[in-house]
Amino acid sequence: MQEYIDFIVRNPLLAAAWLGLLVALIYATIKSKFSPVKAVTSQGATLLINRQQAVVVDVRNQDEYDKGHIAGSHHVPVSQIDGNNLTVIEKFKANPIIVVCESGMRAGPAAAKLSKAGFQQVFLLRGGLADWRTENMPLTKKR
């Protein structure tokens, strides 16, 4: 134990960095456990779509959506979700919803807003469509 105290005394910046990382890790773990939005992998999303009739909501802009999207997905840009314009997907409140963007960064806040809007099961595609493509999952350009 004395070695740890000596290390902290000799390296206060390094010890503070380790403490900061530990706090961030604990915070992220607790936040993910209590969040109503759960992350799902590409395989998990495929299972949700096939077994539980999950609805895919693509929140990218129109140009990105036109370049390729998951078959059967509903295009609801982030701006529509921010404006609470959810008429396209309102009828799917009881179905699992998988929110998708290019990398997963835009989909997180959008998924949280959908959860607050009353959607019961909201999932976030981990890694977004970038990981979907990496795993050679199918995309379509048809509307």
C-alpha cells in the first residue's frame, strides 16, 4: 500500500489522470445501465427486425440516405425528431425502434428523444451504418 501512496505523491498528474479515467468509466457504465436506450450490434438488429418486427429509423440527411440505407427503413432526419414531427413512425410506438445514423453519434440524442416521446423500446445501432457496411450487411438505394 505504501508503494501506491509513494507513486501518487511522486506523480500527481498521472494519478489524477488515472482517477479521471476511473470516474469516467464508472459514469459511462452506470449511465448505460440505466438508460432507456440500449445499444445493439448489427446481428442483434437483424434479429430484432426478423423476430420482433423492429422498425429501423434512419436519421441521416437526404443525400446520405439516398446513397444507401437498410431495406425497409424509415427516413426521419434529426431535424424532424428535434421538431417532434414523428407522424411517419407514430404508429410504431409499441414496436422496437432501431435508430441509425452513419457513425452512431447523431442517433444517440435522436434515440433519447424518441424514448421521451413515448416509444417503448428504443435501440441504437452500435457503430452506425459504418459498422453495418464493415460487416457486409445489405444496403439498398430503393425508397
